[in-house]
Amino acid sequence: MKLRGLYAITDSHLLDGKLLKYVEAALEGGVTLLQYRDKSSDEARRLREAEALRDLCERYNTRLIINDDAELAARLNVGVHLGQTDGPLSPTRALLGRDAIIGSTCHAQLDLAEQAVKEGASYVAFGRFFNSNTKPGAPTCSLDLLDQARSKLHLPICAIGGITLENAAPLVAHGVDLLAVVHGLFGAESTAEVTRRARAFNELLKV
Ligand SMILES: Cc1ncc(COP(=O)(O)OP(=O)(O)O)c(N)n1
Ligand SMILES: Cc1nc(C(=O)O)sc1CCOP(=O)(O)O
Ligand SMILES: [Mg+2]
């Protein structure tokens, strides 16, 4: 499966009251992966929203990824993104099956990425590359690390953290396949602007 393109990530605060409307606008512009990222413990709302996003993604032929929560991913038969403290990858692969998309946060560490590959990750994520509104405290990562990763790893590489249309081109030039974006996509004044941004991110990846 070719994983290349825009990786849109939701944010419960930024998208409060407009989740489905803004996500659909992004899907109109083209989204390869959509991650449902909700750090709350409101299980009922999480299930309801994730189900609605799954149905929306099906209509647009986009794969849904649940952040942190392999059980919810298994329940909905979708993928999952796991950070370093979100549980082990191998049992998650066994739980979700070999066709599921499983992503792994590797910060700025190639050894974490090599381990994730061994344990069955579908893509590895490095970041953060720029100042992030969503996660200002995340450790930083350099373009240099991307060069090393690209020459060693033979699976899709995702970049995250403060990515916008203005700063994303160098990431693509250094081998990134997936641009993971929250604020640079959804921090827009209108649905039309979200769609425009999604299209423009995809243009950047057409090289
Ligand atoms: C695509 C992608 N990359 C990295 C992360 C960060 O995951 P994690 O370190 O577990 O932090 P939280 O997002 O759970 O706060 C991600 N979610 N997606
Ligand atoms: C969820 C997340 N993880 C990061 C990491 O570096 O691991 S940066 C980040 C936030 C991404 O949001 P924005 O595009 O608004 O910066
Ligand atoms: Mg996590």
C-alpha cells in the first residue's frame, strides 16, 4: 500500500463544534490518512466521533487512524498511532491484523524507528520540526535525521510538528512521504480555506 500524501490530524479544541464539517472539507481537498486525536477520557463521545469519522472516511476512500487507543481502533476496524508510552507495537499488530495501518512516534531517534520497523509498524513519525501550537513541548527533530532515516528505512516516513504550507517543502525534499498537520490545516477561518490548504499540501508531495 502506498502511503504518501497529507496526514490530517484532528484536535478536539480547535475543531470544537465543527469537527465533521472541517474534516469533510479536508477530505474534499484530498487526505491520505486521517487521525482522530482526542486526549479526553469521554469514552462515549470518543466512540461517537470516531464512528462518524470512519463513515466519512469510507465515503472519501481515506484511511482512519485512532490516536493512542488500540482497543477503539480494533472495535472500528481501523488503524492506530502509538507513541512511545501508548503500549507495545507487536501485540497491537496481532490484535489489528496484518492489513491495519499502525504508526509509531519515533521523535528524533533512528533507533526507535528501526525497532518500530522490526515490530511491524506501517510508518514511522519524526518530529517536531517547527514550533507547534498543538504540542509546543515536543522534542525537536532535524532535517539531517530525515536524511539518515531515508537512507536506512524502507517504509513510509511521516513528519509532524508545526508544519504549514510555507515550511513543508524542505521536508518533502528530505524524503518525507506523509505530512502530518493539525493547525496548519484546520486552523483556518473557513471550510473553503481548509480544502484549499489540503489541495496545496498534496501538490507539494507530487514530486
Ligand atoms: C503522525 C503522528 N506522529 C506523532 C504523534 C505523537 O504521538 P505521541 O507521542 O503518542 O503523542 P500524542 O499525540 O498521543 O499526544 C501523533 N499523534 N501522530
Ligand atoms: C501531536 C504531535 N506530536 C508531535 C511530535 O513531535 O511527536 S508534534 C504534534 C502536534 C502537531 O500539531 P501541529 O501541526 O498543530 O503542530
Ligand atoms: Mg500518543
